[in-house]
Amino acid sequence: MLLRLKKLFNFIPKDTSEESMLSEGEVQQLNMVIMNEEKKEVCSQTGKLSLHETWEKAMDDEQRYILSYTHVSLPEVQPGNVAIAGYQLEAHPNGLAVHGFIRNRLKRPVRFEKITLAIVGADDTIVAKQAFLLGDLGEIPPFSDRPWRFVFLEENVINYHASLERWRIIFYDEPAHKLKLQIDESWKDHLSDKAKEALSKRLIDSPPLMKGKVDIVGIELKKVSDDALSVLLFIRNHRKSSLSLQEMTVGLKNESGQTVATGSFRIDPLRVDSGCAKPWRVIFPKSLIKGSTDDVSRWEVYLIGFNCMV
């Protein structure tokens, strides 16, 4: 089995800039325990490296240095979230092993009980999905990152032929239902039936979205005048209530997984109903583009933050 996995998958080091995050409310929903003791001091967004006591005893100085170097290379996580970031994927005698960090940005310690994780391939295909009992992970202090290894058994590998040129590990929750396409009133007169059908198909093919979460998914990127980049994307709302967005901060990654542009976009309050995905377009002017966009054949947008009307 190990030989078969090595032949079918092309393993490369993980770009640690891609993460899956949960808010404090989602942490409580997904069978994790937030401890009662709250730390009063203000902590850094970067987070401290928190080793489990068994790792403390087993690691030599070289291993500790390598792990520390990997840790400081991780991007910041906004306070109020719990995130997971993978940095190495390899074949394992029983399946696939992911080395990563659980990152706590809550003001309280957090302890995992049972959680479902998934490996997502370069084309957003679910490669493997498995529920993990993580009592042995222990209590993760506030604003701390704990390294761990997650072994996905062969029986939970779904797609042996997915591209893993780029991959990530995510918190996974089965969607309660399919998201519906919602076209804004200002767009309806400008979209043909064929264009609406194409958007519906793209939405069906988009990766699953966790219940209670809001995110964005890229649809189309093109260069426009004055070296600006125009991005068509879905704003997806899987919360129980509708959103009225006023501002949205978006990041753009190039084919190497590097963030090449970030920008905050004011929106005339844009309503996205619960369980819906609305297509929208943002334009990054040249002044916001900081990296190479010579090759935009492969790219990704991600949501950094947003503001809503109350």
C-alpha cells in the first residue's frame, strides 16, 4: 500500500501560508472544549510554540531548531480564531501523514475531543477525510501553536489521483445543504442565461463550506487596464442569518502560493442570504499588487476580514 501511495501522489513540502480557521463559536460547535480559565495579559498574534510533554522529551536540538524555524514562518492568525496549518505531507505505512500545527488565538486554553479533518488537493478536491480523537493533544494555551502529526488511514483516502502539487489540511464539516446561487439585482439585467448556468456549475464544483462560516472562492481572474487585476468571485454565506456586507478585505495568491496583493473594498451594502453564494467582482489596482503576476494561470483568493451592517 505504501508503494502505491508513493507512486500515485507527488509529495512536496507544504506552503504553510494556507490555513483553515474556526471562530470561537465554531470551536464550541465542533466538539472542542474551551477551558474556563481566562488569561488576562495581551498576547501576540504570532503565537508561542507549545510542545506536548512527550515531544519535549523526544526531540533533540536539531529537530527543535527545524520545528522552531517552521513555526516562525507561519502567517499570523487573527485573534478569536483556532486554525490548522500543515507543512509536510508524506506516505505512511497505514495511509497518509500530515505534519502541522493547531493554532489557538482565543484568550482561553482549548482542548480538542473529536474533530474531522480533510486533505484538500490543488484543484480543491477532497483527497482524504477522517475523524480524529485528539484527547492526547492536550490543552493548548491561549495564543499558542501546538505541532502534531495526523495519520489518515488508507480507508479514508478518497481520491488517489488528485494533484498534490499544492495542498492544505482543513477543519471539515459536512455541509447541511447545497448553497444556492444568488444574483444581485444590479447584475440580473447584464447576465445571460448561459452566464447564469455557468456560474451555477462553478458553484456546484466549488469546495464544501463549513456550517456557520463565510468565505470567498475565486471564479475568474484577468488583467485589465493600467496593470490592474480583476477578480470574479463567490461570496459564500453558510451562516443561519443573512449578511449585509459593507467592506471586504481580500488577499490574492499567485501560482507559487505567495500573497501578491491585498486590498479592502467598500461595498454599497451587499446582501448575501443565508445558504447562498453571490458572485461579485473586485479589482486590485497596480498600487496594491506587491508580487509577481507574470503567470496567473493558477491563483487563489482568500477572505481576510469583512464588516457588516448591524
